[in-house]
Amino acid sequence: MIYLDSAIIAEAEIVRSWGWVKGITTNPTLLAKSELSAEDTLKQLRLLTSGELYYQLTATTFEDMVLEGRKAYKLIGEQTVLKIPATNVGFQVTAKLSQEIPCAVTAIYSGAQTAIAVEAGAKYAIAYVNRATRLLGDGLALVREMAQLVAHSDTKILAASLKSPQEAADALQAGAHHLTLPLEGLEAMTTHELSQQTVQEFNEKGRGIV
């Protein structure tokens, strides 16, 4: 599946009409860009997609994270996916909440973290591909390692931090199951100069029913 990575209502309205964007991922930074409160933004986004809506926990203690996760689920409902940071406490929260709410462990940078995400019951393991390339040297190698570790589990890889259509395609070839990109990234994936050129040639030389 391909998701919109945004908390801007207008952008969610745009991709809703496309028909091939299957859900929306958010994070605290994206929610801060919305003109509405986080709660109102999530309520609006929930109505603009029939798919999953990701919310990232911001609390830092086990108890507070569990409470926040349940609050988010009460707000969003069955579309909820909780994004939980790949930290010691985050994995504990995932193990607790994954029994009742779909969870995605986010900001994974190692195979070891991927293995724990699987054991904790995460529905998704999120890799920041471009960021991992900048920090580790090869984000696609990370995706390949993750893919091997989730191969015999119910956990799927969601690739984020994708800066080009080619990087998005490479992430899928490396083993990612799903992608999330900002609006401009999604738009870029649909276009290629040779496609435009070919269509123009057909229109100039061809004939149709219109």
C-alpha cells in the first residue's frame, strides 16, 4: 500500500480523489504544521481516508504512552495505527498495546530492533530509508536486512523518508511492503518525461472517439 505522509487537510482531500492512496501517516512534526489542533486534525483526516491513519505517541513513560495510545484509538477508531518509537520503553508499549491496537514501530535503524518489533507484535516496522542512508551509509541495505527478519512473521515493512520515485521503487525491490511519501513525492511517482512525450505523440498523430 502507498500512504500520504502529511497532516494537512487540503493534501488529504487531494489524494482522496486519486483512488490509489490507501491511508495517511502522521507524526508530531507534521501535526504541528496543521492549522487545527492535533485532535481536530486527526478527526478530519479520519474522514478523508477509508484506510489506516497513523498517529505517533509523544509521551515518554510506559504508563503515559499506553494512556496516549488508548486515547488516540478512542479518537480515531478502527482506522488507528499507533506509531511507537523503537526504544526500550517503546518496545514494551508495543508488546502491551499490540494486543488491542495495531502498532507500527518507527525509526528502526537495525536488524536487532526489527527482530524485537516482530516479537512485540508490531503490525509494521518503519524504516527511514533516506535518513538511514545519510546516517548509516545504505538505507536500502537496512530494508533488505529487515525484510529477511520479518519474512516468516505477520510484521510488514513500511518505508518512509523517501526522497525520489527511484528511491521509492528501490525500497520496494529491497523488500518493503508499503511506502509513505509527502504529496509532492506521490505526484512525482506518477510522472515520467517519456510518458508525457509518448502521450503527446499519440495525441498529435492518433485518433480516438472524442
